[in-house]
Amino acid sequence: MTEDLDFSLDQPKQRKSLVGGLGVILLLAILAVGGVNLWLLSSKGGGKTTTDTILSADQLKELAGRLAARNFHDAAAQTWREYLETASLSSEEKAKVLYRMGDLLLKAEKPREAAAYFYRSEMVKKIPELENKINVKIKECFEKAGEFAAMRYEIMERTQYQPTEDTAEKVVASIGPEKITAIQLDTLLEEQVDAQLGQLAAIMSPQQLKTQKETMMAQLSNPQTRMQLVQSIVAQEALYREALARKLDEDIKVAKRMRQINRQFWAQQLLEKETAGKIHISESDMQTYYQANKAKYIIPAQAQISHIQLASEQDARKAKERLDNGEDFAKLADELSLDETTKGTGGEIATDIVPGGNIPGIGRPEQLEEKIFAAGPDMVLAEPVKGEKGWHIIKVRIAISQQQQSFEQVKDQIYKTLYSQKLQDFQQKLIEELMDKYDIVIHQSAIMNEAPGQIEKEENKEEEKEK
């Protein structure tokens, strides 16, 4: 008995995601490169392409660009190699392609191979516009490879630094043969200031950011501050080099932590890039918000007092007579007051007094609050006051009535509030769009540990939505 056997698999449910699309692109890219390689292996030219290859030089150039744009750096470098073998190029064109291959391999985390192509580029033809770039890239190759001893000699060969009398060119630190000049230090410090201020963009207006930058840069001109910063920079560099020399970047735990940091960093970079220049707060917006929220910008009444605490009303009246006769309040308070907490302070109570609050050492005698706020500065109340602990003679130091802050006074606060609100709304919308784009679903019932039956209902609802 013969039966047809069905070896097919159930087709997975379609999901709203770009994964499938990217997978097709990746597959096509790999097949394209793989097809070229198979042709090279099977050709009779011993691995050398001819004009009969599947892809022309122009097509190889286009493919290399596509692969690079999709971050397939290694594959892009291999395709440029095929392009070199196929195309008829001048020495300058070859040098530029070799530089590009080195750059791609460096991005593919292959520093040793990358360095070889940077050297090749120089040997084919030295191009002035690439000279400095190659110096920087080769230094990066040695750093990533952890070859700091070799880098030292490489830099010595490539640079013949001669300091000048120009202050900007003065060397402020040396790391082996590398020199950090005053102008380089200033540039580095300014970049750090900009990075710090970038985190405050959501709570500061452009003018505030500008003013803050000027203040911070002025502080960095202090010689002692600059010395501390230089020490911090070279210490970090020494630790970084030693970490690479010990191959900490190859440690599994370190690599895992770096992936987490990279996720957070790139997520934050995307948010900043997407919101940059898209949130605008006008004067009219702030005025409208101010008029609708005036109550938020009221300074409550507040006062500060001094007091002399006495055992009885009679003692209090005697003390008041001495004050009326010209004796100093502070001296009398230190001499007579029974309040040990104010001894030696002239009877002062430092705590601000606000309406409805308790007055330290006195309590809340009836109408006392009203009398305090009605009195002028440095005025002694006419009558002694009975408090929780005896009788008090009270001198008003400061008394400020409730005040409505003007728009100009709270303008910066309002800007921060509105910017923060718009930023949060913008980011939330972006995140929702991306969650939909990548078909991300949060199963709240599972997280909240609900009953299995309830979880099943939730999942059924999700399936119905997809249908």
C-alpha cells in the first residue's frame, strides 16, 4: 500500500513585523555574494574574474553600497575586493577603495585586517585628503586590537610633533608618544559639556542652555579645575588601555553588560534624534498656560520671629516695659528667655512661619498669626502672648504677605513644564508606533499572575484582534 506522505509544515501566522522583510533582504544579499563567490571558484581563471562574471563592476559597486548601508560591513568589504579585481581603476581610485575596505573591516570589528588595507591604500597612492584620516583609523585599529606597545612605535613613526610658542599648541599631557595640546583639551572639554547639557535640554530653554554652557566653560578655565580634569582623562585612558590589554572585552559577562549599555544608549540616541528640533514652545503657549494655572505660582505668606519665653504674664509685662524703655531685645532674650533652644541667638526662631502652621515653641495662639503678618519688620507685638509653654514677647523679623508671581518670574518654569509634557507625549507616540511596527504585545494577565482561565481569555482576545 502506497500513500503520499506530506512532509510540509504548518505555515506560521503572519505577524506585523519587519523581521520577514529584513530576512528576505539579508537572504538576497547573502545569495548575491555567495553566487559571485561560487562563480569565482568555478571559473577557469584561477579565482580572477573576467567580463563574463554574473555582476558587472557597476553592479558590484552598487551591491557593496547596499550591504554597507545595511551594516553588513564584512560582506561589503568582500564585494569591494571583487570590484577592485573587476574594474579598471586609476591608482587614486584604487587607494580610495582600499581605504573604504579598511573602514568597513574596522566597523566589522576586524582591526588587524583593516590596518592592512589602510597600509595598502597608502602604498598604492598617498592622497592628501586621506592622510590624516588614515592616521586616525590606524590608531583605532591598534587600540581595538589591544596592541598599545606597537601603537606607540606606529605613532612615533607617523608623527614628528614639534611644539610651538603658541599657547593653543602647548602640550598639556602625553600618553606615550601621543600629545594632548591645550586646544585639543579645550575641544574635548567642550564636547563633554555639550553631552551633559544635552541631558538637560528637556528642562531648560535654549537661552538657558546657552547661558549654562558659558558658565561651565568659564569654570573650566580655572587652572586647578583643568588640572583635575586632565588627571581624570589620562587616568581613564590608562584604565581603558589596560582593560583591553587584559582582553576584558572578550569576557562573556562584560560583553553581556556592554550589550545592555548599548541597547540603552542607542534607544536614548534615537529618542533624542527624533525629538530634536520638533518641540516648540511659543510665548503664546506659555502665556495661555500661566493664565490657566496662576494658582500654582503663588508664594504663600511667610514670617520669621524672635521671642522671649517667660513663666508668667506678670514677668512678660515687666520684660515688655524694659523693651519700651530702650533695652536691646536680643540681650534681654538671652538674659530672661526660658526657651533653651534659642539661648545665644537673641531669641530667634529660624523656622519659617506659614499660615495655618504651628509656631515652634509657642503653638497656635488665637489671632497670633494675623497679628504677626499685620506687623512691620522689627516690630514687637504690643501685648504678651500666652502659648503652650508660658508667656511670650514676640518680635517680628520678616513678614511677607501672600504674593502672586508674575509671568516673567515663572516663565522659565513654565517652559520646562510644557517642554517636558510635549516631550513625554511625543516619545510615547513614537514608542507606540514602534511597538506596533515590531508587533510587540505585553500580556498583562500573565505578568499580574492572574488565573489561568483569565490568561486564556486574554490570549483569545489577542487572536481575535489579529484575525
